[in-house]
Amino acid sequence: MKYYIIAGEASGDLHGANLVRALVVQDPAAEIRFWGGDAMAEAGGGKAVMVKHYRDLAYMGFWEVLTHLRIILGNMAFCRKDVAAFRPDAVILIDYPGFNLRIAKHLFRQGYKIYYYIAPQIWAWHTSRVKQIRRYIRRVYPVLPFEPAFYAKHGVEATFLGHPLLDAMARYRFSDPMAVLADASVGATAVADVAKPLITIMPGSRKQEIEKIFPLMLAATRHFPEYRFAVAATRHLDGTLYARYMCDYPHIPLVYDRAYDLLSVSAAALVKSGTSTLETALLGIPEVVCYKTSAVSYRIARLLVMNRIRFISLVNLIMDREVVKELLQGDLTEANIVSELNKILKNPKIREKQLVDYEELRDKLGREGASVRVAGSIIADLERI
């Protein structure tokens, strides 16, 4: 069968890769075209053709989307034509709701069968979008354990088959800890730094995140001379973007595309809100969650989202209580980062409580194999038609 998959962000590429791998195994005749990234291309083993890379698609915040509207509309037009030329048996959407729900409307009218993996978090905002999902999406596969109840209330068939992060992390081959620490020592100003405990900085994978969040994370490092820091960087961002803010921090290295490796040998982490907060928790690393966007985007988010939900980090949302501290917008200051980081580093009770909560979090996410089960469900549904 033929599958067309649309993932518009780095996390979508990660989970899309496991889904592609499962589709190829369960359907040896599979033909796949996708929007995603290098991980999906590698997972396809020659059976998956990349149409667009996510680095050309990801725009964060209401204002940022508005200013790139012409590009986004052009991508939608291209997508419609590409799907029509490929004529897939199934279209599989992965997160990326702003784009995917709009394209779903058109593709549904053209008669395509549409599945949604990693359902958009419309329970937090844009609740009205559930009407679109009920009408255009054949079946929804949410990845948070409380989401099926929300969808059921609105008449949408949604099945929780586990969280795909468990699959991604189970497949990951961790590097030797000493090699990781050696890489994280590059640029150290003194040999003594090598023996210091490591703290990982995860500033995000979008240009806007680096600009708003990274400088404050870096500033906080000056208050922890007894620790050393390393930045979990991504190669799909221009290296000069990081360098712009690191002139005063030559002792802090950039370690590219090895976030899991860095975290695995870290005492704590400063993490931009997003999937990375959950990854950090599943690796058992105490963290402080950081988030800041443009003033316009944040004001709109407060109106649409923050009167409905108590938290923004996945860890706290799943647990329905504060497990990790969230520093948002105006609260994201150098002083607050220092204060909260000190708590998880130097207060044994706070640190241990977070680690115990992480164990409960893992139990809530179910067992490994989500991607395999989702692929099997889609294939079985197509075979019944």
C-alpha cells in the first residue's frame, strides 16, 4: 500500500521514523512519501521518499506564523498537488496541527483516508478543532493517556497505544559515558573542569527559541562555578545562531545531536518546554523547564490556552500536578533560573521527590511498541475497507 506522512517538526521526525520502520516491516510492499527529516529517510531504507524537510516548515507562535504566511500557504498548495500525484491509500498526519488540520480538510474532500498520530493538543486550546477532527479524520492515535476520554466526549474514535518516546529511547544507542564527557569538555578553560558535574542546556530547535530563551540559560551558568555546562545543539540550525550568544562563554561547548548522551551523564538540565521535557524526565534527570516567546504570541496564548490548563510542560500535564518547575515568559529570568536550579541540585528532598515522580510518569505512559501497534492498526483498517 501507499502511505503519505506529514510531520513538520523535529519530534515528528523522531516518531515518524519509528512509524515508517514499522510500516515497512508489516507491509513489505509499502511505498512512502513524507514530510519530515533525516530520521524518517533513514528508517525507510529506500522505501521512503522525502518531500519536504521539517527545517523549512517549523514556525513557532502566532506572530511568527503570520509573518511567514505566504510560505506556509505555498507549502499547502504544493502538498495538495503532491498527494494528488502520489494517490496514497492512507494519509498519516503527525502532530503539526496548524498545517495538518488545514490540509486534512482538502484531502478528505478528495476522498483520502486520513489518520492522525500524535493528536494535536486541542484540549488545551482550539477546542473547536475537535469538529474538524471528527469530520475529516478516520481514526486518532493520541499519545497522552488522558486524551482518549476528551475525544470520546466529542464523539471521536481515539485509541491510546502508548507513547512513542518509549520506542525512540529504547532504540537509542547511548555512547560510552567517558566519551560523552570528553566531548562536553571541548573548550574548557581549565583541566579541572573535566571533573566537575555536568549540567545540560537544551535551548530548543527553533530560531525563535534560541533568541528568546538561550541567553537567559547561559547567563545563569555564571552562578554555578562548581559545575560545568554543555549545550545540546542541533545541526539543522545555523551554527552562527548559537555563536551569537556564546561570545562570553567560551568554556561551554556545543555538542551536536547528542542530547540523550549528554543528559545520561548530567546532574540536571535546563530544558525548553516541549517534547524534550518528557525525554529528560524519562532519562531520570532533574530539570527546570523554560519557555519564552514574543509578547504578542504570549498574550494570545494566555487568552486561548492558560485559562484551560494549569501547566504547559508534558511532564506536569500527564501527572496533573507540578513535578517540574515551569518558568514562563516574565518569570523566566536569570535569578529565577538560578534559584530553581539550586533547588534540584542542592536540596535532596526536592531532587528525590522529582525522581520518584518520574517513575510514576513512566508507568502512566504504558509499555514500548506504540509505533508498531499504530502501524498495525492502520494497516488492518485499510485491509478491512
